[in-house]
Amino acid sequence: MRRGKGFTVIELVVAITIVCLLVAVAFASFQDHMARKARAEARKALIEVAEWLQLQHAKSGTYLVKPPITQTPGDGDAEFRIGLAAAVVGASDPKAEFPATTADTFTLQAVPVGEDACGALLLDSAGRTGVTGVDAQVADCWK
């Protein structure tokens, strides 16, 4: 029997399966990259707001002011909400508590709008960093 030119169904199925696997891996990598990018923007915003709060405290003697940055990115749909903690926040690593914001101390938090493995990113007036994700590590989320 003479074989015609072209691909058999099996060859076509194998080729499509390989392409689908490559697309799935590339998409997962892209999503991970975008999550790390959003986290980096949130970390940058927390540091900027902390510096601004230090200046405001030097001028007015209190940290109880409205932060100049309330979300990241600054325009469009928010990925993280930036704000001062009104109550004590428990961090997952190290198992520490971050104080509520008062006139003499502050805790900034970047709370993800969607799901994020790190949970909220924390930064206090003493310069300590933390995260609220269940299995998240500060070293992984703040790099």
C-alpha cells in the first residue's frame, strides 16, 4: 500500500499536544512574571510612602495622615491597595505582629486586590518588612 503525502492523524495529534504543552508552560511563566512585577511596584510604593510619612512626621509630629499613593499601579485597575494599618497586623514570617498606626508609629500595607501567594506586603516605621501569606517568606516576597 502506498502512503500519501501529508501527515497522519497520530502525527497531527502529537504535534498539537506538544504545542499545547509549550503554550501552557509559557502562559504560567508569563503569569508568574506579571505577579512579580505587580509585587515589585507595590514594594516601591510602600518605600516611597514610608519616606513621605517620615517627612510628614517631622513637619507635623504625627503619622495619622492620608498617604499620597493609595494603589498600584497609579492609573488603571488596582493590583494592590496601599494604606495605613488601623489595627495590629499579624505577619506570617517571621511570626511577628506589626503595630497599628498611631501618631508615633506606622504600619503600611499593600493588600492585593486579587489572589497573591505573598498576601499583603507590610512595612513599619522601624523598617521591618513582612507578609501575611500563609506559606509566604519575606525573603521571597520582598526581593
